[in-house]
Amino acid sequence: MKKVILFLGLFLAISSLVSAQTSTNVDESIKFKNDQYDFGKISFGKPVSYTIEFTNTSKDTVILLSARPGCGCTTPNFKPNEKIAPGKNGQVQITFNGSAMGAFSRFTDLEFSNGLHKQTKFSGEGVAITNNTPAPVINQTPTNH
């Protein structure tokens, strides 16, 4: 029984090290732009988009396997299984449907070949749409009776 517990503990420790190493390697292998994006204030219910750009800084080709949004309000647009050669760029367009009133944060997980993974985030504040058109001025002339 002790051997089983020792083996299980050793397995978990090695798994943790491999997972931690993979998380570190993504930023060493791929340089990201807009992986933490702030929309600022957006009109509630109006879709908005931005683009995550990345450059392969490693010596090996990487493949963008998937882009998984954290909720149904977010839609990633990308080329599945896109091969990015060393020094080349790739991108993922993220569209948010604007369904949040008040402060919001959403995440999208990008999965690459070689176990590389990057969690991206966008945030902002949904505000009510207001009609700032002034009311028409009615010029009334006084009548004398």
C-alpha cells in the first residue's frame, strides 16, 4: 500500500512539473500581442471584436490547434491546425456579443502543438445606450387676445 501511495505521489509531482514547464514554455516559444485586452466602455448588446496576434519565436513550427472561449457570448475566428513557421505570425479574432451590463472579463484558451497553452483575457464595461439627441425646440409666439 505504501508503494502505491509513493508511486501515486511521484506521478503527481512529475505531472505538476511537466504542466508548469509547459505553461512557462508558451511565452518562451510564442510572443503574444493583445492577449490581455481592454475594450473600455462598450454599448450594451452591440458586438465588438479585437485580434490576438502572435509570433512564433521558437526554432520549430507550431500549430494552432484550437481556440476555446470561456462562454457562449464569445466567438473565436481562426484557422484550425494553422502551421506557424519560426518567425511567422498568426492571429485569432475574438468577437464578444456585448451581452454584459457593467464590468466584465472573459477568457479564451488557445491550444498549440507541443502541449503549449495560453489563456487570453478581455475585459471592459457594458453601458446603456443613450440617445443624446436634444429634443426639438418649439418656438411659440405669444398671441394677444
